[in-house]
Amino acid sequence: MGTGRGMRSQQPSQGPGQQTSRRQTSERGRQQPSRKSSQAPEDVRIDQLEKRMENLENQLKKIGDALEDLKEGERNETG
């Protein structure tokens, strides 16, 4: 269980949870205009997860479309 992607080692040094959330919001507010400037690790992770979600949503749409095409094909064959 030693591979926690560094999250466990960071949390004790950050202190209470309120402190980290306040820091995140202030950093995110500064960074919004220029996305590529020095991002906090949390923000980079969030961006990666958002991209991943978009990819998965696109894949789901493609699968849904393919299913619709299959259903149409079945209807045409039986009808």
C-alpha cells in the first residue's frame, strides 16, 4: 500500500482541510486567464480528469450511435 501517488505524504504538511481549499481557490482564480502558467498539482490533476471525462463521454456517444445503427439494421431486416 506504499504507492499512494504522493497524496499521503503531502497531506500532513498542509494542515487542516480549510487551509488547502482556501489556497486552491485563490490560485485557481489567478490562473484562469492564462491556463498554462504554473498550475498547482491539484489543478493539473483536475484538468487531466476533465479531459478524461470528455474522452469517455465521446466514446459513450459513439457506442450509443453504433447501438442505434445496429437496432436500425435489425428493424430493416425484420420489417
